[in-house]
Amino acid sequence: MLEKVVITCAVTGNLTTRDQHPGLPVTPEEIANAALEAAEAGAAVAHIHVRDPATGVPSMEVALYAEAVKLIRARNRELILNLTSGPGGRFQPSEDNPRIAGPRTTLMIPEKRVEHIALIKPDISTLDLNTMTFGREVVINTPDNVRRMAKVIRAAGVTPEIELFDSGDIALLHDLIADGTVEKNPLCSIVMGVKYGFQPSPETMLYARGLLPAGAKFTGFGIGRFAFPMVAQSYLAGGHARVGMEDAVFISRGVLTPGNAALVTKARLIVESLGGAIAGPAEARALFGLPPRS
């Protein structure tokens, strides 16, 4: 087990709605405040999606990312910022002709999906390797498109966090390391609880960990009711922790969380009750191989 555990807080995500939680952060100011409150509770990393402030639907507008980052940095220079590159990969076949995209399709060229990464240059960018059924759609991340996105992330001097949803994604990761697309000792997330991906259990956590490349640093996390059990399982397996309203909106059975900071506080208590200690942002930078803040 690790001496210091990094907690990531994923504050809003791409799928959670205000119908599920009326306090879901939507505007750049709300997202920034949620990230800052999570940092005060013990999160060293804030994972950020943005949304259209008027409608609350997911957005990839660079200006919204820039505003959220600006607001965070005005009050906290040390918090590690992890911006998503996940949106833009969904395909919904139309009912009449499955070769034609339906209205829920979000597919865009790979470079557009990481445009905000190139311009803003956060500490970390997620890089999803999954091609899978995800809800009612299919997420498509072909190896060639992943390589195109990774090239932009790398050119920006940003560290990719490799998102792994099933064992085949880890096989792809090994290929990406072999051809130099991804550097050795990668930063990884093992995503558990998405219906058609890794199923959350101690056995699955250990299985996924065993497939990772030597030297990989990983965070294992769960979706929905598995969020807190997977905090414990990841720590016990030698990994870091992630919670947040992207992943779960309940603090306990049937009780909505007051906010992201409460989820971080509970995750921190779980790790500490198991004998672990929480890393601050400077310690997390060293653990993840990130450059110190200038």
C-alpha cells in the first residue's frame, strides 16, 4: 500500500444531471468553486468537464474551460488540474440506417477533442482508450485516433492520464507504450462500474492492476454505489482514490451529498481509517511525476 494517497475529485462530469442532483456544478464559477472546496477537503487533483451554463448540457467550448481554470488559479495555484478529453467519441446509429449518425452522436475529429488541452495546457489530460457500449450509444476510440490525441497532449507538455474501462484497453496501452505514443510508467485510471466494462469487485481491481505495465501509477474508482467501496479497494491494492459528482451523487444510501467536498471528506476518512495518509498537491506532483508549479 502507498504511504501517501492522492485524491482526485471529478466535480461534474459528462452524464450526471441536475435532475439527479440539483446542486450539480454547471457554470464555470460553480465548477471552480466545487474544485476549490474539494481541495480544501483534501483533494490534490480536480478533474474537470464543462457544461453550457444556459442549458446544463455537456460542452467542449474552450472558453468555458479557460474561465473555469482562470477562476481556480486566481485562488489556488497549487491544485493539480486534470481536464477531460473524453467527450466527442459517442456514436448512435440512426434507426433507419445504422451507417448514418443519429441525434445523440457527438463524434468529432481527434484534434478537436484536445483543442482545449493544447491551448490551456493543464497539468493532466485524460486519454480514454475504450471502445465499448456506453449507455445507449457506442464510444469509439480507435487506436489511430488515440495516437492523434496523444500527439497533441504530448506536444502541449501535458501528462496524459490513461482511462481504462476493460482489459482490452490495457492491451492497447501496452501497444501505445511499445510504439512510443505513451511514455513508460504511465499515469492510469481503472474505471469500474460502467455497465459493460470492468465490474467492481476486489478480484477485478487486482486483476486489472496485474495487467498494468510495470511502473504504472494508478487510481481505481467506482461509479454510483461502488464509489466508496472502490476507494478502499484501490488503496488496499496500492492505488490512489477518486470520488466526485461525476461518479456518484449520494454520500450514503438514499442521501444526496451536500457537494463534492463532502465526498472527498468521506474518501479521506476511508483511506485514513485504513492507515493511509493523504498527499497534498506538491506531494501529488512528485508522486505522479508532474513538474512543480512555477
